[in-house]
Amino acid sequence: MVQAIRMPMMGNTMESGLLAEWRVAAGEDVEADDVVAVVESEKAAADVVADRDGVLARFDVGAGEEVPPGTLLGGRGGTANGL
């Protein structure tokens, strides 16, 4: 099963955020707490970390795109065989 990676809400007034970069490639293994992406708002930059071990399954938003909080950025699967 693929788990959603979403644009975080980085403040009460945040209307959109920039996906500055993906730190891992699709199909790459990630461990819990690995930084998978960097996002930016008008006021701050933040790391998006994996919540558990798995494989980055797909990208739904490309680096450089600006999207509202909660937007699906990509997906993480449990294992390479489970995608």
C-alpha cells in the first residue's frame, strides 16, 4: 500500500508552499526520519521526513512547483516488492 506524502501546513496563514527539492529518487529506499523533500513557505523552509521505512513510490508534484497545504506531493510504499 502506498502512503501519502503531503505538503505540510507551515503556519496558520499559509496559502501555498514551494516544493524546493526532492532528496531521494523514485524507487529509492528510505528509512524512518530520512529527509525525502525540502519545502518552503514565505517565511520558512522545512524538511519533509519519512514516517517509517519504505520506498519512495512516486512523485505527484515536481521540484519548483507551488501548491496549497495538504496537496499530495508523492507516495511511499512499504517495500520495493509491495508497490
